[in-house]
Amino acid sequence: MMRLLSVVGARPNFMKIAPIVEELTKFSDIEHCLVHSGQHYDELLSGNFFTDLGLPKPDVNLHAGSGSHAVQTAEIMTGLEPVLLDYKPQMVLVVGDVNSTIAAALTAVKLGIGVAHIEAGLRSFDMTMPEEINRKLTDTIASLLFVTEQSGVENLKHEGVPSEKIFLVGNVMIDSLLRHRELAAQSPFLNQLGILQNGNGRRPYGVLTLHRPSNVDDPKTLQGILSAVNTVAAEVPIFFPIHPRTRKNIEKFGFMRYLAPAGIGTSAGIVALDPLGYLDFLSLNNSARIVLTDSGGIQEETTVLGVPCLTLRENTERPATVTHGTNQIVGVNPERIVAAAQAILQQPIPQPRRPPLWDGKAASRIVAIIRGHLRGQHVQ
């Protein structure tokens, strides 16, 4: 019997682990334990994602909660260590680049347990991003590195990682998207927003997401972004599911004036929404005319959906979304944001393109490699 343990903690983790968990259930020789670190503990940020994705209830919840990077990482490590000592997995699976990822990897490797990093090799080359530090450190200590795009393979080889540890397998985030896209299309959420146009289709609209500290903690940067998006929203309504941290800062800095009153979403303005479940958010993005975001995962999703995406950062760790997809890196300069958005709204919607292996089968490749590795078989 092979014994595996997976650790998740934040919204993007749930989307990435769901297809892995589903694939693991196909094998009677695998026992699996799912641990929720509790990094995202709000029901709006966590609980409804388990339901939407069909994830089983976690076997263990560490209830780490919020705090500084050091406090949160330490809470996860001290909570996870006794779980690992009791369960004795042969390998720990970690996904993405959040604090739960590095905390779980460090705890496991110090106990002599192998680590598989799903979504390895991505690099923004910006060490001011906490996620970049988590990515690099996790890749350094992991036994198996599962990569989503060719840039990740090249990054790892440049860093001196042996080729036999690197596997280009595709993107488990896209596995989840392709498995749930049809179900998301049945969501009544768009109708509830009131964007139907006389029964003849939907009015064009955009979507905005903001959560990175560099964008939402600095009042000048946040005001510039909201001002620019407000200009774009004079042409099409922009729906804005607001992360709790972002909402708190908008209120703190006195920027509520940039948000449209409730019910105005069929005409214009930035329309504030609560955080959405996976299916409602996928439905919202799938029919959008434009998406503006600082999220890495949304860059990937819009690439497959064929929705034009403007990334409100100066870099991306997912260059395939630019070279193969619909993503443009525009930074946070208000004039640049407005110009790029207006250009998109005047152009035809592009045809979707997918990077290699973004075919919905990444999870099956990953599980096959892990099984072969634990059996001592040569894997390629």
C-alpha cells in the first residue's frame, strides 16, 4: 500500500489538488490523506470551493489562520509535524506557491519524507514577491518536480536541478477548469447579475480581481488601478469580486467612491461582489469580454477560455499565457491600463489557444509518475 499526504491551504490550491484527489481514488493500492492548513479559513475563501470542486472533507484541518509570513508558516509546520509522524506517508504532495506549500515541504523533508511539488519551476524573477521565495525554496528540496509549461523546465535546469527530477506534465488548474466548465455554464449567477440584454444574449462586461499586497496595500497604487478601471467601466460594467483584504483597504483608504452602487451593473461602473465560489467565478470569467487581474491562476484560466486578460503586474511567472494565450502584462500605470483595455474592447475576441499538455490530463500523468517512483521504477 502506498501512503500519500497532500497539503492545501489557499483557494488556488483547492483547484490544483481536486483532479489529483480524483485520480488517486482510481487506485486501490494508494491510501491518501488530505490536510487543510487553514491558511484560508473564511468560508467565502475556502469552504464553498470544496463543495464546488467535489473535494472530500479534509482528513485534517490545522486551523493555522492568518498572521505574518513567519507566524503563519510556523503555525503550519508545528501543526503538520505530528500529523506526518502519526500517518507516516511515503510522499507529501504540495501545490502552488503559498505559505502552506513551503511550510509543508520543509516539515516533510526534515522528517526524511519525499516531497512532490505540483506547479514547479515557475519564476517571476522578482524576489520581493513572497510567492517567488516559496517557489524557489520548495523546488530546491522537492524530490519530484511537476511542471506546467516549458519555461519551468528551462528555469529548473538553469538552476542546476537534475533532469531526472523534472517532469513536464501540463496544468492541473486546467484539468479542473475543463472538468467543470460545462457545469459552470449552468450556473444562474450571470442571470442574477442582471446582464441579460432583452433576452438576446448578454451585455458585454469585464471582471477585475486584486489581492496582491503590492497592489492593494499601497494607497497610491490601489487608487491608480481603481481610477483606471473606473475609466474602462464607463464603457462596460466591471464586476469585482473583492478579496477581504482588498475590501478592508478600499474602505480604509476612502476609495469606496470608485465602486458603483448595487444594482447598476447592467450599465456601467465597477460593481462590487463578495468572493465567489469556483463555479460562479468560472461562469463569470467564461463570458467576460475582458479580465483585469493580478492573479497567476486567472492568467492561465483566461488563456484556455480565450478571454483577453490584462495582468496588473510588471512580470509574470507564467509566460506561456503571453506567448500562447490571451494575456498582456500592463503593470499598474493607469494610462497604460486604460489604453490596453480600450484597445481590447475595440478588437474581435481572439481564438483560444492552449500551451502544450494543457489538455485536462495532467493529474493522470502526475499520479502515474508518483506510483512509478514509489515502486522504484524508472519514470520519464
